[in-house]
Amino acid sequence: MAISATLTRIVSSIVKVVSTKEDSTTSVPHQPRRGILLSTIFVAADSQTDLLQKYLKKSEENKSKYDKERLDSYYKRNYKDYFGFSEGALKEKKDLTESEKGILEWLEANK
């Protein structure tokens, strides 16, 4: 909607420049081409801004999800070997502390 309004405004200004050119012989001959070139630049900049705003909004909405995925991936890569090393000793124990139970649960969930 904003693009069509901008285009309408720019085209009407170009038409005014062309009609002024016909009325006056002292106008600059390259004015219509400049107007068209500038109009495409403004429209492109406007659409890029809209696209960037869309991606920024989407990124902000999914930030916590992406942070959690990144953290889970980090834990799986770095703690699996460490906890796996102590897994054998923990399975033989009869009395487990809360942290040892948590380690065994984490290993079961991340196999």
C-alpha cells in the first residue's frame, strides 16, 4: 500500500515535470530520467526496510527458542563424554545423591 502511494506521488511529479518541460524551453532535459531513477531507488529502499523489519521481528520472536537450542546443543557436545565417564560408577552405587540421579536422567534423555 505504501509502495503504491509512493509510486503514485512520484509518477505525478514526473508528469508535472514533463508538462512543465513542454511549456518551458529552459527546463533541464534529463529531469524525467532522474525522476524515474530516483523513484526506483526510493521504492527499493522502502521495500528493503519492510523486509528487514519483518526479519527483525521474526528473529526477536524466536530468540528464546534459538538460545535454548544452542544451549542444549552445547550441553550435548560437552557434557555427554564427562557424564558418560562417571556413568559406570554411578550405576553400581545403591545410594545416589540428587545430582547423581540428575546425571543419570540426563544421560538417559540424551542418548
